[in-house]
Amino acid sequence: MSASIKGADSVITAGGTGAVRGERMAELDISHDIDVVCEETTIASLGTHAPAEVTLDASGCTVLPGFVDCHTHLPFYGWRADEDMARLSGVRYETIHRQEGGIFRSKKLLEEATDQEIIDFGLYQAAAMLRAGTTTFETKSGYGLSVEAELRQLRLAARVTELVPQSVVSTCLAAHAVPPGYTEGQWTGEVAGSLIPQAAEQGLCSAVDIYVETIAFALEHAARLAETAKSLGLAMRIHADQLENGQSAAFAARWGFRSADHLNHTSLDAVDDLAASDTAAVLLPGATFTLRQNKKPPARDLIQAGAIVALGTDLNPGTSPLHSMPFVMALACRTYGLRPAEALVAATANSAYVLGLEDRVGRIAPGYRADLVIVDASFDHLVYRPDADLIGAVVCGGEFVYVRDDFKDRLSN
């Protein structure tokens, strides 16, 4: 099957290949009055008046690459709105965690839900993400907190992957919290010795992640898991410096991790380490927004130093219940100081790099997967009006998987 997006006012994408650094993040490739032609699941060509079996009239619109959400905590089950109310009343996140709320609360909710309930809840989240233009996303474990429960969560993530049109990459975040009855070292040993090898053998993950904070794990545990991940050919990621400066970002850069995520308390000294490495700095402004954190990541320093900067929603039931990458882009511009062009690159090409998909998704170019977002406005409106329903249509793997009601008459066969 062939599909064409015809006559868009502009088609905007990151240029080149691979991750984008420094000043290049503000240099977008912009074409006007061209068609994007998709054959089967890939982009075949960019040109004019190309015939196709299905065509969408994109006049007056902007065509962007499908957004890549490189950090979510799907699948989970249930929300934790009461905890948000408590935080808004002055209770600290760490206090809720130590009272067996937070991650432990989500563990209980996941444990009590049936497989089908979790799958249905995950499909609901994925559909909401799709309507906001996300065509690739990450899933994580981390709410199981036992070997079998973590494997269950990864298997359910794989089941969700089979049922959604998006591309999905899965990560094993078993070192998310310390299960009752374990020390940090004991649980790390079980994760490294039993869980990760089983998950890798069953093809349930392509990366390993760890949460390093005083309420969770330490850098020595990250080192142990990194050695296991490397031996199994898995990428290594880390939740770094979210609540305090634990030197996690610098550690990740020096150890060659794929990404260091959050970075609210990352020091300027660590910026140079990240810039000199291939470790991506994944910024998650949704969590900063939800937790009302005054401390922000050194985003402009990271970009100016030449680090690989990416964005994600951090979609989770406790600290970032957000589905929309355009909203995250708007937050990144307004709270972290990114420019709109930089935010687009961070939400597409660079997020694809984090997931190891930089040669397949995140750009509009021949040979890339045909993932496209048709915005019913010029690009500058995307972060200017973050609560507006500007997504007119979404193409995922060469198919029109979402078309807004008032856009349906733009389609022709």
C-alpha cells in the first residue's frame, strides 16, 4: 500500500543522520510545498505530485516526524492522584516513598490487577500518546519488585507492543526500589544474576535501567548491573541526579551508558563529561512540573557544550502522568530554556538515538519508517499553544492510524 501527504506548507525534520549535537540542534531541514510518499511501512520519497493509493491534503499544515518518547514507565495499572494531592499540600516525595507509597503503591496495584486489565490500561495510554503524535515509545518494568513479577511486567509490555501501531522498545528497570526483605546489594545481585539474564534470553528487553538516589540504589549497584548488561549485549541507562547530585550523570558518561535521565541536580562539572561522551542527557520536564522542583537541569549548558539532549514524558502514575510530547516540548522551552527547534530534535532524532533506533525513526527521509505527524498550524504554534488540539492526523508505519474528525474529508483514495 502507498500513502501520500500532499501539499504541506512545510515539512520539517532534523537533517543528517545519528544524534544531533550543539548548534546543529537549531538547524532544521525545512521544505515547502512537497509531498511525502510512503510505500508500505517506509518513506519512499519527498517530491511533488506523486501518486498514491491514499492521499491526505495537508495544505495549510506542517508535517513533522512522529515523536519518539524515550522514557515512560508503561505498563502500569491505576493512578496515584491522592499522592499528588498530598505533595501539593506539602508532603515530600521521599516521605511518600518511605511510607510505602509511590513505587511500592504501584507494585501493589500491578500485583492485584489481572493481565488483561493491565494490557487494556496500557492500550488506553498508548492510544492517548498516539493522538498526541507519539509513534515510538519505550516501556519499562520496575513495578514488579520480584524476579517473577518483573518478568510478568516485561511480558505484558511485549503483549502491548504486539497490539499497538507504534514502534516499542522495552527496558528492564528492576532496580527501581529495594523490595522489602532485601538490602540494596542483595536485590542488585538477584537482578544481575537471575532476572536480567532471563529477560535477555526471552527477548524481553534491549536495555537495563537503575534508579540511583539515597532512597534507592548507589553507583556501585549501577556498576554491577552495567557489567551484566554489557555481557548480554544490552544498553545501560540510569535515573540520574533527580533529587540530589549523586554524580550519577558523570558516572554514566564515563562508563559509556546509553543515557542519563532527569539530571535536575547534575553539576556543571558533569556537563563536560556528558558532552565528551555518547551518553544522552534525557530531560524529563514533566516530572519537574509535577513535583514542582525548583532545581532544573543545566539544559542550555548541555546543548552549548555539545551533549546529546533528548526529551521524554516520563509517563508514570505518580510523578509525571503525561502523554503528550508537544506538551513536554513546551515545558522544556519554558522551564529549561530549549528553543523550539531544539525541542523538536530532542523529541525525535535524539530520542530515537536513546532507544537505539536513530537509523530507523525520528526523521523524515527516504528509508526511514513512515511515522509522520500532520500539524494543523505552522510549527511555531506547537509549543506556543500546548493545550490546543493541533494534531490533524498521524501516520504510523505508513498507515493513517489517527485522523481528526474534521480532517477526514481531506483523505482521498
